[in-house]
Amino acid sequence: MCKACLILERPLAGIAIGRGILRHHHRQRAERDDRRHANRRDAIEALLPNYAAQFIITGPNNGNNFTTTSATVVLTGNAPIEVVQIGVVSGQATVSVPLTWPTATTWSVTLALQPGVVNSISIQGRDRNGAFMPGYIDSISITRQ
């Protein structure tokens, strides 16, 4: 409870006047909080265009298919700010792997590659609830020799 509320709640304060002022005080405080939250929301929304990004694999090999002798690969890419998680589908299974977000719109992940086969890898954007987001998908094929 704020200082004004404590003062107005004291027994010596006029009950009718005190309660009326208290209601008015809380209404003003709620309106002030609503304005402050609206201002913060507007400021954040003004910044969002700075974080626009296409959902793509950017590396290695500019996101194009390639062949390697390495047992692992570090995939990098871009994702718009509304993508919170990325699901990695390798073969038939969705793999849970830790992602790194170097910036608000770039990500990287290290994956193990199966030897002697084409490793078909898809990435899928997920929202804050973990649900797949339609349209946010890209794939790459990496052959490990």
C-alpha cells in the first residue's frame, strides 16, 4: 500500500472523505500505470522493424547443400524476433539441441552428422509456446564422406 493510502486509512481521517480520496487516488494511479505501459509498448513496437529478418539458414556454404569430412557442423541462420525457438528435424526425428542466439535475430547450432549418407536437415521456427510457426522453415542437405 502506498503512503497516501496508509494516511487515508488511519482512523482519524474522515471516513467518507478518506474513502472518496482513496478511490480517486487509486483510479489516478491506475490511469497513470496504463499510460506508462502504453508508452513502453509503443517504444518497443517502434524498435521491432530493426529486428526484421528472413527465416533462413545462412551457413555454412551460404545455406546451400555441401559435402564435408567433418563429424559435426555448425549451422547458422537468421530468424525474425517472433521466433523464440528453432526445431531441428534430422531424418524422421525432431532433435532437441541447444541453440545459441548471438544477436536478437541470428542463431547457431552444432549438429552431429551421420557418416556415408546425405544428412537432410530442416529447421522450423517455433513461437514462445513451442508451437511450430507456418512459413518459418528452411532445409539443407549435408553429405558426410
